[in-house]
Amino acid sequence: MNTIPNISFKQTDNSRDFEVLKLSTLFDRIPIIKDHNPNKPHRVTFFALLMVTSGTGSHMLDLKEYDLEVNTVLKIAKGQIHAFQKKPTYDGYLIIFTENFVLNYFSNATQNLLSHFYNYHITNPISNNVAFNETFLSELNSELQHENHYANKNIAAALLELYLLRLERNSQVGEIQQANQKQYSLFNQFKSLVEAKYTITRNVKDYAEMMLISTKLLNQVVKAFTLNTVKTFIDDYIILEAKRSISISGLSLKEIAFSLGFDEATNFTKFFKKKVGISPKEFRDQQL
């Protein structure tokens, strides 16, 4: 039975929360990586920035192919599924960092502004023609190679934090968050609950009760950030997880239905067909 590999952070220097990898070096290591094949879909438990400095190519992120070129940045969030192109024709850097790194080194204000990393369901992960990539990479590499290691990680974190804020401003998604700053923490709480409880309940009232707020307020909060209802957000997340499993896991449709919290496979089929327009089997056949 094939399942989607969950890849956690591993680093050689034991810091376990931040690393900068040259993509060409990573690509050379792929044949000897034992716990997963980076060319095949795998789920990450950390955040990553894929930054292209030369060449062109593509990268699969949550079943969608994104075109890559010089000065492209692809933001990969914790929990997303991605896969590197076979025989890559581009180079650059992969910057990976954990949620603990963000919590320990970034300000609370910055954490609230990082839309994609915490709300990848509703934001575009790719930025093209980013003019400040070269400056950031130069400063970051210079700091990491500095002979004086005093406050080394703090400075690297400050550079990354500043870069991500500029990237956020460039993507023009910060306006909604700034306008609804008081509700942003509620939205993040709801999103985290859906990710943890979607196999147990799809009921809007259940989530409102877990958050100790009314269903009316919960709908207001979710609409402020997604322009959709709570029910739509929950259903869309389940469909995303279903598509991931159907396309990648190798599980039977019955097993997938049960893993998603459906009591009967027929209920899952009806739900999927209503939302996607085709049956799970038809969707799987399209992916083959």
C-alpha cells in the first residue's frame, strides 16, 4: 500500500530549523536519498522557498504545475505536497525553515502578515520577476559564511523576515489582512482546527463551538479572508485532501473515503462528484 511520504526537517549541523540548499547540490543527491524520492509527490512538515537563479523549469505543488524562470519564488507551506521536476533544467536555492524557527525569531506582527505560509488554501504561491532576490541571497550567503558566528542565526532570521515582508508586499495580499487584523487570529484558529478535525466533523456549528464563538461571527471572519462561507472552506479543504490522496497515495477509493471521515464510500463519491463534477474514479483515471 503506497502512501504519501511525510518529510520532516533534517539538517547536518543539528540546528534542525533552518537551512539554505543549493538546488544543483540537492539535485545531485536525489539518487542517494533513501526515505523518499523528491521527484515524486511528498508532503513537507516545514516551510520552504524555492528561488530560481538560472534556467527554466517547473515544479508540482498540490497537483498543479508551476512554471519557473529566473527571479521566480515558489512558496511551499507546511502541509503541502510537492515534487521536483525530473532532470531539472534550472538552478537556484531552496531555503527551508520550521514553524518553530518562525515562532522563535520572527515578530508577531510579521507572523500575522505571512499569508501564504499559514493560509496557502487562499493565496497564490508563486511570485515572478522578484527584483530583490539577488540582494537577499547575497546578504544571506555572506552572513552564513561569516567567520564570526555571534548572533549568526538571529541575523539570518532577520534577513529572511525582511525578505518575506517585501515578498508579501509584492504579492499585494496584505491589504485584506491589515483591514481585518482583529479577526485574523480567529481565521488562523479556524483553519488549524479544520486541518486537525476535518476527518471528524464537517459541521460548521462544531467548529464555532470549539472556538467559543457564534456561527454568524465565524462566517463573517471566514468571508473576510476567503470571500466564501465556512461550509465552502471546509468542503474545499476536504476536496483538496481527497484529490491529493486519489492522485498520489495508491489507496483504494474505499480506503480514501474512510481516511477522510466518510462512513460509506458511496457518500464520499456523492460528495466528490457534487463538488468536482466527476466521480473519484473518473478523477483518478484522468491522473493516470
